[in-house]
Amino acid sequence: MRSAQQSENEIKAFPHFWAHVIPCALQSGGAKCGDVGDPRVRPRRGCAPHHRRALRRCWKITGLCERPWGARSAVGRGGDGGGAQWMCPCVRMYPRVQVCPHVQVCPYVWPCLRVWTCPSVQTFRCVCVSARVSTPRCAPLCVTPNQPPTEGSLSPSDCCGARGAALWSGWGGRHHPVMTPRPAPPSPNRLCHAVLTRSPTPVCNMELLRCMAVLVTLVAVMGHPDPTLDQHWQLWKKAHGKEYRHQAEEGQRRATWEKNLRLVMLHNLEHSLGLHSYQLGMNHMGDMTSEDVAALLTGLRVPYGHNQTSTYRRRGGAPDAMDWREKGCVTEVKNQGACGACWAFSAVGALEAQVKLKTGKLVSLSAQNLVDCSMMYGNKGCGGGFMTRAFQYIIDNNGIDSEESYPYMAQNGTCQYNVSTRAATCSKYVELPYADEAALKDAVANVGPVSVAIDATQPTFFLYRSGVYDDPRCTQEVNHGVLVVGYGTLNEKDFWLVKNSWGERFGDGGYIRMSRNHANHCGIASYASYPQI
């Protein structure tokens, strides 16, 4: 039997997890636990004897001695309702700790999830997971009801009770709201519910990926705001200073926000299973669609019929990793706002590094100078532009002002260039060979940060948080100008270190690591260039 000290140690090891489990049990009318967070909770009075026996090694942790929502009777394993009665409210989607044979809860044990299909002669298709917190392991089991389970596994009756029953359960986890479960039928507006229903097809598959997919589909079909997310919506708006003109706009943004939230949850769940090399987060663009981002936050315009003739000659000797930030050649991350001036920030970023390398001084240059003054070169200010056209303007203008003397306004204006406040000049620019990542690496290593163009409209891009971005849906139809300031390898995956102009709340402090040596991912090497002083 587990000691109270063991229970306390387990709670200390996973405080965020248990902080959700016990309050959720109290909310749902479950065990009459002690104070929230107390590991020595007790089952409520009047518990059936078989409940006490089955939970005797678990109730000190969870205190969950109750029938599930929608279960028809409190009978033992294999009966009507069966093992479903051992479900923990709001946390059924975690694999179980091995010492708790009926309450399937185990924080952060995601790797041990597989689906085994029973032979056609059997009646169940069941996911059976057994895992210790430190050493997860899996064991398939396909048996008919009432047969004893294999060591370390769950029988189908434990998975979903009587023959032909199907159990859907939801999620309340560390980064997501804990919600009160509801009785059958399942509410598509809840991500945390569990219900036992009759099904004409004997299917039992309760584990993470399939269950979350079903819930996401149901919520998407309904199209109504989830009232259980109201508080989190308000907190997110406050955190990012969001205000909307009218209720209709807020309703539309709320719907987009919930859609993006589901994307983030599912993606990060798959990341924890080793399916992705990067994580997502609900940043300040969480209420935006791909179309919104393309219209407001990109703006790169590749000149029609652009003939990219490269004169670049490789120098060789590139190290395995490079980060120009460590050499003091990169200014702070800027925010272009609702203005398609990405091309201007990319251009000034490349020139800022060259000024630092030549003069030893790091000075922020004026992106607004380029927005206002380079239209005769084919740029459209906030309507878009191209980095080499910006370089050409600086060459012909014999200079560009500093950010301090010509601050950014995030809108088109009249040209206010003042030669007396000139902060940099440019003698020429060099374009790299089309889609040549080896040349790009050589230039970044030997010359400095390089202006590049990418496809930035995938939701996974603008909701990126950490890791190495690698989305197969990312195209080579470029629409956004950024700056490559380095490269390296993370977890055996090569990446480009990219400085964006969407503020520090984007990605990893304003930066994103994009897949390198991966067939010119997102078109990152298609239109690379840098200026020379």
C-alpha cells in the first residue's frame, strides 16, 4: 500500500497536475476531499465496498470514489458501466500510473500511446496503456469482457465497460482550464467531459489523439463560443491589450481565438508524443486568421519578372553554428504593427550589422525612412516592398536616417529624410543564388546577417513558440521579409535563426528557428541578399 509520504512526494513532483485534479473532483461533486491540494483525501461516506477495494491504493491521492457521469450503475468490472466508474473527472486523458490500476492518471507520460486493433474474432478495439511516471511502457490487450487482464494492462471492460459501450473523455491539464464535467449526452462545447453511451459498434478507443480529434470536430461543427473559456478569453485580451470596435467583431475574433487554441492544444499534444520538432503558443496573434496575417503583417512583393543573377562567391570555412547576436551585430526586435513593412525591417537589419562590423557602433536605422521615401523604386510603403529595392534607394540617396531621428509610425507618410541625421550608407548589394542554402550558410557565416523572404501565413508559423519550425504545409510562395542572423542544430535538427519584426511576443523573444537543409523550407533561400558599405 502506498504511504502518505509517497503520495505527498508524487504531488510535489507534479504540483501543476494535482492542483487541477483535486479541485476538479470537488467541482464535479466527487469525493469530499480535504482542503484543495491536500494529498491525504478520503473517499466519501457510503462508498460501495468494491469501490473501496479498487481505490484503496489510489484514494489517498485523488479521493475520487464516485460513479462516472452517465454510467448506469455502480457495478464492478465487466458490468454495465464497468471500469468507466474509475474515471477521474477531467483527467481521464492521462495514461494511468501503474500503481493505480483503475484511475488512469499520470502527468506528462505521453510517449506510451499506441493503438492496437483486436483480431476480427474479438469484440473490442482498445488502447491499453500502462506506465510508471519515470519509465513508461505499453502493453496491448484484446480480450472479451470479464476475462482477467494481462499484467500491466487494462481489459476492454476497464476501458469502456459493457460490450458495445463507448466512452468519450476530455482534458483538463497544466496549461488549460479545468472544467466541470457534464452528464450525457456529451457537450461539444466542453473540452473536459466524460460520458458513457450506447454504441451499435463495439469500439473502445479512449486515448488522447482520437478523443481530442472528436472533440475538436464537434466544437467546430457547433460554431458557438465555449462559455467555459470566457474567463480565459478575458485574461488573454487583457494580457495582450485587445479591444474590439463592436460585439460582432469580438464574436468573430473569439471564434478565431478558440480555433487557434484548439490548434495549439492538439499540436503541443502531438509534440509531446514526438510528432513535431516545435511548439506553439497563444501569443498576441491568437485571434487572427492566416488571411489577417497575410493582409496586415507580411507585405513582401517580389518584383514581377525578377531576374536574380548572383555574383556571390563562396568563401568557405563556415563553422557549424553562428549567432550574430553574440557578436553585438543585431539590434532589438522591432514591431511593424499593422503595416506591411516587413521588407523595410529586413533591409535595415542587414545594413545595421554591416555598420557595426565596419564602425564598431550598433545603431538602429529608420524603417520609416524606407516606407516613406522608396516608392519611386517600386515599393508601396505599408502596402509592401522588396529588400533589394530598399538597398537601391539607400545607394542612390547616399544614406539612410537613424531610427531615433526618423521614428517608425506604422503608416505611410511624406518623405522626411534629413541628410544631417544620416546614420549609414550603402555602396552596393549582393543577391545569393536562388534556393541555395549552402550559399546562404556561407554568407551568414562570413558576411553577416542576410535578408531573406519566406512564407509566413501558416497558423503554425505565427503561433510558433519554440523549437525548430518544420511544417510540410509551408510553401515556397514567399510573402514576408525577415533577417537570418545565424544558424545551428537543435536536437539533431538543423535550423536557421531568424529575426522577425512582429515584436518580442512572437516566437522565442521575437525570433524563430526555421528548418535548414530541408529542401529550401518555406522558400527561405529563394531571395536572399545583403548590402555592402
